[in-house]
Amino acid sequence: MPATVFVSRQLPPEALEVVRGRVTLRLNPEDRRLTPAELAGHLADADGLVCLLTDTIDDPVLARAPRLKVVANVAVGYNNVDVAAATRRGIVVTNTPGVLTETTADFTWTLILATARRVAEADAYTRAGRFTEWGLMLLLGHDVFGKTLGILGLGRIGKAVARRAQGFSMRVLYHDVIRDEAAERELGVQYRDKATVLREADIVTLHVQLLPETRHYVGEAELRLMKPTAYLINASRGPVVHEAALVRALKEGRIAGAGLDVYEEEPAVHPGLLECENAVLAPHIASASRETRVLMATMAVENCLAVLEGRTPANPVNPEALRQSR
């Protein structure tokens, strides 16, 4: 009898074709976030789950899924899954690293340029019919070329952002918990402590994981170190920035602007940010290219199939659970 796989949200059809005929496939009939009770109901007789970051896979949900062997998250992050609880139950958790590195780096640069050159403000200004005459001082932003870029978190995405900075002849400073001397030689980036990066960078971009120690990684104290002409960019995880502190810094002119793709209480956005014209706000679309989303979803379903077919998945988050699942 084939295994049963539940898919919690709409996926690209190319990914679904990978699993058709190999499992009994059940889909969420509505492309919306399911409540924990609804999700648990669908998992009562499921062997595998393909889910998104918006799905909360906690211990109470897992407790109501006695047959579940794998949770395949269509994301690099997996803070929506109680990995410890899954491991205790012998459930393998997988993610989709690598495939979204370049597209997220592209979008980071989209935010950098849009924020520094006030593109969102200019768009709103033009659409409102206010562009009646060219003016020398109209919507002045700041150059990016030749400036100092500060990267907090030099993982795969941070390095991809640094590579792109070479085309802008930027001085690149970085901070990470682990110094990467090979990347320094390859990319010409310079290691500094966190405070120095914040003080010297014209643009600070965040690429850290969401961990207990990185929650509010940039808050009041960090924002006060930044230049009044500097910009903060976040396409990593929302809670690494203390949004209330950021709102104060933007409104008081202590930094020039911010470009955000993620939010502390996502999908809710701090109401103060909505009032800040010097903030560019995107709805978590850093990996939202057609090519990347197909790759992510396909990787997730292949991870799911591997576990159900007794193979080692390419991207296990908790490999220790593999031993229990066999």
C-alpha cells in the first residue's frame, strides 16, 4: 500500500508531478494557512508532510500524527518545526538549503538599491501625479557605488551578496561568529567586530539564522551605532531586528532608511513601519522567483520521498532521527 503524503499549501505543478504515482497524494484544497487543529486532522493517517514556514509543526500537532515519518519543509529555515519533538518521535525533518542563495542575494540588492535611491517613494510620488517638473533636489538618495557595505552573517547568502558588491567597487566589512579567512582572500572582505561593522558601514545587511542568541540581534543599542546616512537591510528573519527600536530610529532620523522583506510578527507589520516613507517593505518575497520556488518545492518532495522509500534524504535537519525511522 503506497504511503500517504499531505501537502499543506499550493506547490508548483512541476514539484507535484515528482510524487504522483509514487504515493497517495492529498492536498490542502485551499491555498491558506491551516489552523493547528486542521493540520493535525489531515495528518492523522499521513506518512509524510510537505509544509511551508507558515505551518506550525509543534509537539501537539506531531502527537496527533502517529504514522508520520517525515516533515519536509519548503524553506531553508525550520523554526516553524519543533525539531526536538520530531526527533523524539523518530520523525525526520528536512529543509531546502542552497537553492535560494542566489535569488535571495539578488533580492537583497534589490532592497539595497531601492532603499538608497528611494525607489518606493519615487513610485508613489509619480503615481500620485506629483511629478510635474524635474527638480535638482527632488527625492535625493545616496550612491551605493564605492560605499562601505557591512554584512552581518557571512554564510552562503552573505557571500553571494559580497560577490555582487565587487561590481559596485565597495569596501565590504563582515562579522560572523566564525571568521572565514578563505572568504576574505576570495572576496576581499574584511573581518571586524559587530560594533565596528555597524559604525563604519553605509549599508548594513543581515544574513544570520534565527536562533535564541540572534533574536533582536539589531536593537536600540546597535541602531545607535549606525551612521545617520546609513541603511539597514533585512532579508533573513524578522525577529533578528527589534522593530519598535527600528521605527524610532527611522522616525528620529538616526538612520537614513531600511529595506525589509521579513517582520518580527510576520505576517503582521509593525504599524510604525507603515508610517515610515523611508522604509521599503516587501512581503517575504526574497526567494520568489519562478525558478527558485520550483527548485525549493521539488527538493522538498524529493526529501519526503527519500525518507518514505527508505533512502537518506539530501537535506536532513535531524539526521539522528533517520536511525530511529528505520
